[in-house]
Amino acid sequence: MKESGGPPERDPFADPSAVLRESDPADIAERAGVPFQGGEFRLSFMRWELFVTHPEISFRAPKFLDTYVVKLLAFLYLARAKAGPLANRWVPYRELKDGLFYAKSFSETVEEKLCRRFGEELEGMGAACEALGGRRVDQGDLGMVVNTFPRLPLLFIAWRGDEEFPPNLRILFDSSAADYLNAFELRMLCGEVSSRIIAVADGRLELPPAAEGG
């Protein structure tokens, strides 16, 4: 008899996939702010598009976005969306629901990683964000808004260091962000976006044409 080391790990795709299969696609599309045409949802993500089919739930994306995490986040975004409009109020991660619990990890694994890479090279970060569809805003020494899923913009604010203060970087969220993904998932989302900002700046990622679905 096979020895058991505990209960099997639950497939993280199981619950969102079940919600999507059992839901009216028109309702999902309205709540998530995405079109549903030809049996698939079309989600804008930065400058590209992700596709999730219905009722047989499958995922299609440009190769550089066709990852386990992006696929899972796309399913979760569609399954959880609450149809609320953007609040147009930026808040730090710790002010999101349950964000304080993960705030230290978020700062260390996402914000500080970006700051170490770009603290003295803000123009490189700005150019990489623009290549991913970001737009400049008047915040800090560099402010960039990068749209991820349709109702989940991210605001990156960076400050150069000087004689008194080291370089600093923060990521802010629309205060409605937790209506779409929870704090842990938003940390995953920021990790995915940040890793691509760094890869573009380092010349390790050749981006495909915009709005290419696969």
C-alpha cells in the first residue's frame, strides 16, 4: 500500500476553472471588463492579449507570457472579478486587504529587487516599462503606470539616492485591486511584471508584436 505523507495538494486551477465552467460567460465578461467572442475571453495584459476559452477552459498567450503563474492569475481574475470600477485612489501594498501580512515579503522580493537593479538607472527602467506598454506619470524621480489585467493597473514610483537617502522604489495599487486578486496573488502578479521589466532592460527578452495571441 502506498505510504501517505499527508493529503494530496489541491490543484490551484481546480476552483477557478470550476467557477468559470459553471458561470454565464456574458456575466464573467461584464464583471471582468473583457470581451467574450468566439467562445473565448480576451484579456488585455500590458500591450498583449491573453485568451481563455469557455466552456472548455484552456489558455493561450504569447510565449513570454505563457507561464504557470500568468495562466493561474488569468483564471483567478476572471473567476473573482466583482465588476467594480477603478477607485482612482493609489494605495501601498500594506493597505490592501491582508497586505500587511505579506508586506515584508513583498518589499524584499519585488520592490527591493527592482530598486537594486534600477536605483542608479531609472531611465533604463522607464524605457523597459514603456516597451511593456507603461506610461510615464509625474511621480517621484520616475513614475510609470503599467496596466496588467484590465482593471489592475500598477504604479511604480522610484527615487534616486543622494547624500542623505538611498534609492527607493514603491509599487502602488488602485484601492479596488483586492476585488480582483487577493494580496498573495497580487504579489505574484507584481513578481511576473517586475521580472519582465528587468529582463527587457537586461536585453534578455525580445518582445513580440503587441496584441499577439499566441
